[in-house]
Amino acid sequence: MKRFMTKLLILVSFFSYVNAQDQSSATIKFVIGEVQRLPANQTSWMNVSLNSQVFKGDRIKTALDSRVEIEMPDGSQLRIDQNTIFDIKEIKTTEKEGEDEMSFSLWVGNIWAKFKKIVNNRQSRRIESPSAVVAIRGTTLEVNVDQQQITRVSVEEGQVAVTSKDVDGEVLVGSNQQTTVKPGEAPEDPGQSGKTQNNESNSGFVFQLDKVQIQQTDPMVLTGGIRLSGRTSPGARVAAEGLPLVVDASGNFNGRVNVQEGFNNIRVVAELNGQTATENLRLFVNTKKPQIRLSSPLVAGFLNKRDYSLSGAVFDDTPLDKITVYLNGEELAEVRGRGSFNRTIILQEGKNDISVSASDLAKNTIEKSEQIFLDTVKPIITITEPAQTTYTRLEPPAPPGGGVSSLRNERFVQVIRGVIIDPEPSSKLKRMSINGKEIQPNSDGSFQTEIPLNRGENRLQIYAEDVAGNISRDNTRRIIVR
């Protein structure tokens, strides 16, 4: 029974995986702050990362000062604002499912969406809220749901049909119009939207703000500000964050507004004869590179142990920034603002190129790299003269009259020859000695030296060490003088 259940779980996991691969998905194109995803039928939230995929049934949640942009399979865009809970109910494409359908639920918060134009009745796009349903046909719009579940729909371009979930009634909301749907009530009649872009209102009041790159990486913007430009009706006044911009006689306006590192929400207002139009420009300024601080400096050198522990901390002064740490090109860790990492590397004999890099959302990157040489093999010493492990020399005694003291003070010299090899890959020989006397081998590894002997037993203490710290010792040899 236990074996059967195990096989069943494996089959379920396999088919779940295959099903996920066959599903259409959307792609995360931009993310700042804390954005999490709850997959369908799961209970654990996971962080959203750039270029990751989202699927049918996923719930997206954004925290304070957090944003995420999702690109649908057909190129449609959805920007989810801070403090928002948003469900992806359906993603179907003709290529994979034979249908073309996208539907979403906005529970609380704010989204901006730009949908590709629908060309036939078999295509379906809709956004639901607790109080309303918005049917879309190739539209740029914004939907907001507050804590009282009041839904506000603002259309920048195109047309949507808005209905209440509780009572009958439908309104068509066109370009530069908005409607409000309260729980238990029909949608309000569409009125003029306070937000106008790329269009003129019914009264002829024009306000168009030129597109500004959402992510800024040039450090000059911190001192010189962001340049804003656009056009409005001649005679109108335009201000950004309360500071007036220059408007010429034709209605073209321009100017600069100060920004700070991190998220910026810039309010641009145009006013003419009591009429106002407002744009909220959201920018993320990210000019600072991440910083890497290693627990131990990464320095070039020679080691004799295969396990190399690399740990440290990474941090970025840009608020809400996400940093990815890479080790030799492979992702090691992902942190927000600051965090730590740790990895044990298994070195290979010889040269090892070690590279640690950190990259933030704006692709600002810092790298530390060095080459580490692994040598785990000890030097090999071969003594060729005397070749025997125990070598006996016969020396005539000292001349008569010297006594015992004279015998003890006798000194002899022994020539020691041999060869030393540090096997490849070699870190090279650091030092060698015999009985404490330093030996300098020749380039081919051969060596020769003379050591003093006393009458009786003389032990040889042979020592060799390479640059990596591998040590060879031989204390087995002895020379006996008789």
C-alpha cells in the first residue's frame, strides 16, 4: 500500500508538472519592493523575480512602495500598484488552449492595464472586483478598489462596459471617462476623468505628458533632476510636485523635477480656467551599485584543501532594491536591500577561477574575482646517495693518545645526493632541508649537499614543503660511522 501511494504521488507530481508546462503564462517584466505570488492550490507565498512566469490561479500581492508589471502572452501590459491583491483567473491562448481569454480579479488596490485590441467575438478580456465587472475591448484603463470595496474605473483610451455584481445595469465608459460602482448599487453614469493623457477633453482642454523611462540609472538625475515635457492648452499652467514648469505660447511645456534614490511618485497638474488634469508619474531611481563584503578576502594564492568556504554580505543603498548574487555565473542568493550568503566550493587540482558578482534590478553590477591554485600532492624526495636506508661507514680510529674524548670529537662529512619532484599541477617547491641545512635544488630537481657526521649513529631528518603547504618528511634514514 505504501509503495502504491508513493507511485501515485510521483504520477500526480509528474502530470502537474506537464500541465504547468502546457499552460499559457504571463511574464514579470518589472518588479520593485516586496511582491509575492501564491500559486493555485498552494498555501505558501513565494517572492516574485524578474522574468519569472505567472499562471492561471496565481494570486499576486504587493506591499507598501512595491510595484510589479506583468506582460501577457499577446503583449498586453498590467501594472499592479502598491498594497494590492490581484488574482489571475484565466490565461488562454489560441496556440495552447485553442481559445483567447484573459480574466482577472482585483480585490483591493490599484492596477493600470493596456490591452491589445480585440478583433473578434471569440476573444474575451475582463477584470472583476468585489462590486463590479469590467468587459474590455482593446483599452488602456485604470481600476481601483478601496477598503470599502468601492470600484473606480478610469479609461484613458478605448471603451469598456462596466456592470454591477449585485444589481442590473451597464454603462459604457469611453476615453477620458470614469465611473464608480458601489457595493449593491448600479454603476454611476460616466463622467469626465481627472486624468487625461494623449487626448483632449470634451471642452478642448489638452494635457499630454511625454513618456519618461520608468527606471533611471544615470547618477546625474540625482543632481539635475528628471526632465519632464509635454503639451497642454495654450495659457494653461503646469506644475510638478508644486513647482511650476515652463509653458510656451503654443502650450508646449518642459522643466525638471528633483528625484531621490529609490521609488518616486511625481504628481504633475495642468490647470486652465478652473479645469485641472493630473498625471501621477512613477519612477524608480537606481544609480548605486551593490556592495560585496566577504568574510575572508578573496585573494589569489595556493591552497592544499579542496573545500573552499566563501561567505559574506551584500547590500545596496537604493531603497527597495533587489540584489542577486552570482558565483561563477550561477545564482547564489537573492536578497532585498541587504543579506548574507555562504557557499562551499569544491576546488579542482590546478587553477580555479573564482568570481563573485552582485547585480541589482537596474543591472548595476559589481564583481570580485581571483584565481586560486589547488595542490594537494606532497613533494616526492628520492635519495640516490647513499641509496641504502641504513648506511654504514668504516672509518679508522683516531691516532693513539687522543683518548675517549678524541673519539667523541671526531667529525666526518657525508655527501648526500638525490632528486625532489613536486608533481603536476605544481605550486612549486618552497623550501627543503636535511638536518636543518637549507637545500637549493637545481632546476631539474636534483640536489647535492654535505652534512657533518659523528662517530656512531647519525639520523637524517629530511624536510620538504611546497608553496601550497604540502609537507614531506623522511626520518627513516640513518648513517652509522664505525
